[in-house]
Amino acid sequence: MSEPATLEIISDHISEDQVIFPPGDILSDEPPLESDLHREQIDLLIRILKLWWRERQDFYASGNLTIYYSPNQKKSENFRGPDFFVVLGTDKKDRKSWVVWQEDGKYPNLIVEILSSSTTAVDKGLKKQVYQDIFRTPDYFWFDPVTIELQGFHLVDGKYQEIQVTTDGRLWSQQLELYLGVYEGKLRFFTTENQLILSSEELAQQESLRAQQAEERAQQAEERAQQAEERAQQAQQEIARLREALRTQGIDPKNI
């Protein structure tokens, strides 16, 4: 598994002890998301991955959050934070932004951009170049929630190589060790066995359905038991009627 490159500060005129790093608690400076569709997609990816990795404490997953990667220029005017990204081998805690020089030089291991009419050119051009050449992010994907276009790249010898689509239309992420694919119009995660990783709402619905099915099975079993008891009572009543009929004819049922 390849690792993202660490931050390099190169200067011909400033010595290392002269460099003054900006504070690490810089607030994110992202523009508003373009639509509810984009917001819901980003939130879905974050929530599902955090739930799937709930026992892990060695990752950070976030979205629409500024990544500050140059202490000399806190934020490139031509670049803003990824829509969704994951950093491995770091502390699982809340952050105001991702400040590379305060995070041991770590860059995202995976990035996903949610395309829109106003960002497609940048996501496929400038950002892809930044993620390849500066971030050295191993896995980069983009997804269009309108056209359902999904494409992925993996860093090989410093250059992005397109990830081949499986027969199920999914893309493998080496960093997450999960598949990315489209399910009901949303970008989702799938296990190595191609099983959809459920959200908390879907898990709750699944549990509710299981509970409902268990209740229905219990009710059906109770109804069958009641019907069996009614049939047994009817059989006993029929036997008693036949015995009485025999006695009225002077026949002792015990002698039959």
C-alpha cells in the first residue's frame, strides 16, 4: 500500500530555522455546497465509513473541508478542499481543517470529488494534478450524482492510472480495501464480497424488518398452536358425542 508524500518545504533563500509556520487551528474556508444532492452524498460517505470503521481509532474521514498544505501560502487561490477524503494512520478526532504541517506531513490516502457543472473542469484537471503531483494521494475518484459517471485512479510510479471497472460496475480502492459503486443513484461502499455496506438508517430498517418478521412468525406459530388446540378440543367433543350415542343404545364404549 503506497503512502502519501510528506510535506516538503524548499527555499533557496530562507533557512529552516527562519520558517514561521502558521497556527494549526485554521478554520476551514470552503464555499457552500451547490445542492442538497451534493451535501447528502458527502454526508452519506462520511457516516457510512465511520460506522463501518467504528472500532478503529487510526483514521480521519471528512468532507468539504479545507486542506492547508503550504505554510507560505495557506490556501491556494486555485484550490479548495476535497468533497470527501480519508487520511489513514492518524488520530480519530474532530478538526476545524486539515493542516498538513500540523499532521506529521500527512496527506489524504483517498479523495472523492462530487462533480457538478461548475466544478467538473477543475476536478478533472487542476485538482487531479494537485492530488497526483503534490498530495501524492494514492486513490482518487470522481462521481457525478446527475449523470452517475464514476471514475477512479490509483497512483502508480507517481502518475495516476485509471482503475478498471469490475463486471458489477465497481471500482476497487486499495487504500480503503473496499469497492466504490453506485446503488440507487448514490455512491456507496461495498465489501470485498460485493456486499453493500449499510448506513445506520438502513441497519435500523433492517433490524426493524427482522423484528417485524420475527413477530409475524411468532404470531403465526401462536395461531397454529391455537388452531391445533381447537382441533384437539373438537376431536374430544366428537369422541364424547360418539360415546354418548353408544350408551344410549345400551353399548358400553369400554367394551368396543
